[in-house]
Amino acid sequence: MKISASVKNSFNNHVVAVDTNGNSQALSIASKSSGYGSSVNGGELLLLALATCFCNDIYREATRRNILVTGVDVEVTGEFGGEGEPGTNFQYKTRVTSDAPAEVIQDLISYTDRIAEINNTLRKGLAIKLINS
């Protein structure tokens, strides 16, 4: 699966797009009030990526197990210090709504936590390379 994300910004113009295997989607994120940059910061988007991954994976894994899930709430928090410092204290909590027994849902949550791809990418750590254009 090939995934990309792009930002194109100029005064009062902020265009954000994502693409997975050629399926492109525009996201609506406004410019900062100054007109330059994004009104949403990278830390917020990173935490949103973690929450989104877990949410989607819960539904995927529930379907594989024939468990009907009717709702997923995920809240991810983290802390960022000064410029250049990496984030710390990332954690999340979730609530899954289903008629399945509590122990079945807890097993689903625990399994999904172990296999969630974005979460595991950050847990493992990764190299990010700047390619000069």
C-alpha cells in the first residue's frame, strides 16, 4: 500500500491532500489566522493519525471476528516541549460500543492495540529522510 500526504500553502490558501494507492482525497483545513501555515499543527495531526488508525482497525478486526461494533471513541494525548523536541507521554483510551460480551470486546481492543500499524510504526521508531528536490 503506497500512501502519501501533501500540503500546498500560500497566503490564505491551504490545500491538504492524502492518497492511498491512487485514491486521492482533499481534506479541509484552514490557513492560520495570519494567512500563512496551517490552523492545525503537526502534533494534532499525528495524534489524529493514531486515533484514526486504531478506530479503523477496530472495525476491520471486529468484522474478521464477526463482532458487530456500532461505535468507537478514541482519544489520544501527548505532550510536546520546545522547538525540535520530540513528543512524549503518548497514550490513548478507547470505548467500543457493541452488544458482544465485555471480555470479547476487551480482547478485540487488546489485539487491535498490538497490531495497529501507525501505533506500531511509532513504537518501533523510524527513519525519516529529506529528499532534496
